[in-house]
Amino acid sequence: MSSPQNDETRIAAAEPALRAIMRRLRQIMAEPGDGQDRLNKIVRQVAGLMVAEVCSIYVKRQDGSLELFATEGLNPDAIHTTRMKRGEGLVGRCAEIGVPVNVPKAQSHPAFSYRPETGEEAYHSLLAVPILRGGALLGVLVVQNQTPREYTDEDVESLQTTAMLVAEHIVSGDVAGALQDPSSSLNTTTRIVGEPMSEGIALGHIVLHQPRVTVTELLAVDPEAELERLGRSVIALRNAIDSMLKTESLAKAGAHRDVLEAYAMFANDRGWLRRMQEAVREGLTAEAAVERVQNTTRTRLLRQNDPFWRERLRDLDDLSDRLLRILVGRGGTAFSELELPDDTILVARNMGPAELLDYDRSKLRAVVVEEASAQSHVAIVAKALDLPAIGNVPRLIERLNSGDPAIVDGAAGDIHLRPSADIEASYVDKVRFLARRQKQFRSLRNKAAITQDGVHVELQLNAGLSIDMPHLEASGASGIGLFRTELQFMIASTFPRVTKQTATYREILAAAGDKPVTFRALDIGGDKVLPYMRQPKEDNPALGWRAVRLALDRPGLFRMQVRALLRASVGRDLRLMIPMITDISEFRRARALIDRERAVAVKRGQPVPERVLVGAMIEVPAILYSLDALLHEVDFVSVGSNDLLQYLFAADRTNPLVATRYDPLHVASLRVLKHIAETCVAKNVPVTLCGEMGGNTIEAMALLGVGFRTISMAPASVGPVKSMCLSVDVSRVRDEIDRALLSNETGSLRDRLRRFAETDSVEI
Ligand code: PEP
Ligand code: MG
């Protein structure tokens, strides 16, 4: 957030205009007259007090268009005639993005839409702010000037505060009868498409995550009393967070605690409280002050591209919502008070991982988050909880009612609101089919994966958080083949200390019991960003300063992690692999650092693990040309096929335009993978593959064919892959692939292998 001093200076300068507007609006609200009269008076006053030639109010209609309801300065004949379509022009853009639009030269802006009936060609600068109530958009408030003018932050703040009052007036003043249209889209079946975050189908009823308190009393009668109420509520909020931090279950759980510590930091931010107090002194109620500071800070934080500030925005929203609930006497922890239906489809504007973990999993069927992507922390947690999840669905909440029936199809990213009977019936069938398959897979849990020709295959799990660990037992996997340690770091708000890391790794190892766990040393950089760590901006992050490169340049971080892993693994083996080895010297340097940490521990008389096994990840094609030499020095290798294939095919794995352009079953990848597996077998070095391809049945079949016997995958893939293993004759797949490679076939072998699986009755 900006410094408190800056904010104070700004607020002091903004006072006169804002105070005057507040005073006038209060008078207008008290005067007799109908809704339209009041809107006319409001635009006249605001234009005068903000020294603008134009002030207009657009109200959102049922179809999403914005209708001009009142104007000072534009042609009065345009009132109730001019309508901007959804997203049209600068006004539509403001409604679309939900934050102020401030343009000094409106006509030369690419989004400008010229409406001759309004006579607005004479005006150059434009400031539009959304009229919001309880988070839902009701319209847009606009001021315009003839001269090109950059509206100041104070202007924006004044107009946002005015918009809050206008919102109240629109709802209570019978302004927009259209808003209560009985044929509203809120009553009809709707399909909305978002971004898949976690697979699975769920049928249930919508529950809003921490439903917003709608602020209805905006103007304070007694500012002193309001200030006191605000102060008391902030103290209650801080106490509630402190006691949450002290509860025993949270004291242990890393992810929860980190998030709450970030809240605590924000809740104690003096700048935040001061800004709210200022708003009360200007005449707002405590609730309206919370909302105004939330809106203005939101606008500022949204301008930042840095993910750190985006995360803080989530904290701010969450804290403001909690504070509002305390102010209206509904307590600070809504989720613990909610009576959840047994088939809850949780919908949130945004949500942190710890908040999702606070819900009773047994009642949740799915989660949908308006502002989250597949790489977000909440997506990682949803996957770990095996909960269907969809993200990136702007304006979902305004299209639904709490309690609506809904269907979530996590794999497709589809949300069906108020589904018709036939849609529901087809999903009920789908769910039955999936449930039958799951039951079948569960029945294989304790069965060894032995192929038709007697080959033993080891199926291991990929994991990254302690909540993944129950899957180890449930799936029947033989160990953790890849533990992505960076996930713990990604959901933390500060760099975890050695003691904290040690506790986390101990917890993981305890949960694994006798089964082996292969930790992967911190793999950050590329698409994995730590919000609290400054990393240089790179043009090609995937080819940049990441994984072992970063670890060797910042050996302090790496050594801290190694120390924690050594301490946590006392009494058993430590298995640690190093990501992105490109040159053998990198492996040697990493191993030397590990050996040094171990030697230091021994010298201090500290216990150490029984054995320290160090492996290399094969992810960069260059290392394939030193493979023999590398295999002499490593204890094991693991193929990170996600990275290996992105580098082999020069196709960025995070770019949807190219990520799926090359098939993992292309002859190029199969030749590379065959070379790795055969060389490892010849040198007697254990080899695993832990990229996503190992979790797809047909790819896993091909991996057996080129020589892999250990594959590590996501929990949901273990059942289907085991079922493939039990039905396949590995020597026949090997012969099929060899024939294709020997005859110099080109391109992907997917179709050929699919036909093979069909004729050979392999379950793929
Ligand atoms: C891989 O690259 O295949 C891998 C397992 O590592 P990550 O996906 O975490 O980069
Ligand atoms: Mg990788």
C-alpha cells in the first residue's frame, strides 16, 4: 500500500470538495421529489462542485446495457434514449472492469464510442466510476470536461464516494424499476464458462463465500459515535485474528498460519484505519467508510501488476468484509457460522487457500472462484482436496442467487445455473458413470501393478502440500515420487525459516510412514513466483534464472532447505533431487553443498539421516549428451517430462497457443525417453518419470514400452494407470513402438498406439 503520509496528504487536500458534495447530497436526499428529480439534482450539484461541464448517471438495465438516466451538460433529450451496449465505449468499459476509467483525451481513446444525440464531441476529458452496491454493479457515474484534464486521485475518490450514495438512491429511490424485471436472467437457466482448475462433476446448491454486507446507511448522524464504533470493531477484528492464530490446529498448519499472519499484518496497518477514520470525519457511517476505503484501495492495487499486490488485494477484500460483518453484528468469521447444505457449491469473488481449508470438506461439492486461475493457490488446494473447481469467471456472482441449484463440470469449466431437467438428467448419468469407474479403481488399491507378462510397475504420487498426503494411502501408490517443495513456499507470505521448513518436512514424512518420499529441491523461477522474493523481470523466464541456477547463485536459500530436510529425515533415508540440471558441474556443486551441510551437522554432534540419496532431474536436453557421466555420480534420476518436452519442442508449457502443439507421443519424445530409460537400466541407476504425461493411460503405456518401470503421477491417475498396467503385455507394446521407430515413422504415434490398445484389449 502507499505510505500513510502520502495518503494523509491526499485526503486533506480532498476534504473541501468531498465535504461539500456530501453535505449537498445529504440535503438532496432529505428534500421532497421523485427519484428522477433527485438524480437530476445530484448531477447538477456534482458537476458544479467538481468543476466539470458534464455529470451523467448511467443505470444498468436487465440486458446489461447502460441507459443514460440523468445528465447535466449533455443534451437532455438523450436521457432514457442513449443506451450503451455491454462493454461499449468508455462508460461500458468502466462497467466491464468495475474500476474507475480516467482519460484526459477521451475521443482519441480506442474504446471511445461517439453518440451524436448526446452532443458530447465538445468534451475531451472523462472520468467514469462504477456505481456499486454490495459488490454488484448498478451503473456508472461520469464527469467530463472540455479541456484535456487528468483527474486527480482526489477527484476519483470524491466521485467514488458520490457513486456510493447514488447506488443507495437507485435502489431505495424507485429509480430503476427495470431492475426488478420479473423476466430477469436471474431466474433462467444459464451456462457460464470459466477456466478448469480441478476436474470432477458436482450437482448442488450455491452458497456464497462470505456474502457481502450491503451497506444501506451511508451518512452519519453522529460522526463521533461512528468513530468510536469503527475503533471498537477494528479492535474486535484484530482480536479475532489473533485468537485464530493462537488456536492449536492453526498453530501447526503452515498454509493456514501464513495466510492469517498476512491478514494480521494488514489488520494492524495504521494507514488503513486512518483512512477509514478520515472517511467517517467527512460524514460517512463506519460501514460506508470501510466500503469507500476498500473501493479506493482496490483501485490503486489493481493498477499493480506485481502478484504480491494482487494477493494483498485479496487480504484487503477479506478483511473489509469481515470488518463489515462485525460492524453489523454478524461476527468476524462468517464461514464458521454458516449452516452449509450437504451439497454446497461454494462461489467466491476471490478466495485464499486457507479460507477454502476452513470449510467442512464433507459438505462441499465444488468451488467456483471469480478471480482465480488454474495456477492460483486456491486451485492447488482444490485439487489436493479432490474438489471440482473452476476459476476466471468474471461477473458470475451478479448472475446468481444464493441457494440456486447448479452443476459444475470441472474438466470442461462449465457452470450450469438453475439447470433444466434434461441437463440435470444428463449430468446425473455422467456422475453415475464416473462413480462406477472410481469404485472399480478403488478395488485395485491393494493390488500390485503387474502386467500381463509379469512386469512389476511402481506407481508413485506427485504431491506438494501436506493435504496431499492422505492420497498416498487412499490411492495405494507406493511412495511420493515427486514432492514439489516450492508449493509450501508459494502459499507462504514470507520466506519460511529453517525450523518451520523442518516441521513441514517432518509432517510429510510422518504421514508417508514407511513409504519413500522423494523431495525436489526448491524449483522457483519461470512460472513459479514467490510473492515475497524479488526476481528480475526476464523476457524468457522458462529459459531463465530458475531451479538449480537460482539455488547455486543463492546458496543460502538452498542450504537452509537442505538443513531442514536433513533434520526432518533423521532415522530414515533422505531422497533429494535437483531440478533442471543442464551441466554436470551444477549437480556436483549442489551435491557439494549438501555434503557440507551434512558434515556440519555431524561435526556439531547432530543426528543425520541414515543415507542421503541425491538425484538429478532430467529436464534439459543438453544433459542427455553427458548422460553416461552423470549416471556415474547420481543415486537416481527422475525425468521431468513437462520441462524436457517444452525444451525439446521449443514450446512454452504455459502458453496455450503452443503448449499442446507437440504430442508427448511424437517419435522425437519417444526416442529421447527410450534412450534415457535404456541407459539408466544399462548403468543400473534407478529412473522414474514424474511429468504430467505419466498420468495419462496411453502415455503411461508407451512409457512402459520404452523401458520405464516407475512412474509418478497425480493421485486421480493412479487407478486408471494401474488398470492399464494390469491389462497390458509390455513386450508387445515395446515391439509395436520399436517397429514404428525402426521403420522411421514420423510424427505422433498416438493413433497407432490407440489402435494397438484396442486390438490388444489394453484399458486406456
Ligand atoms: C516436470 O518438469 O516434468 C516436473 C515434474 O516438474 P514441474 O512440472 O514442477 O516443473
Ligand atoms: Mg520441471
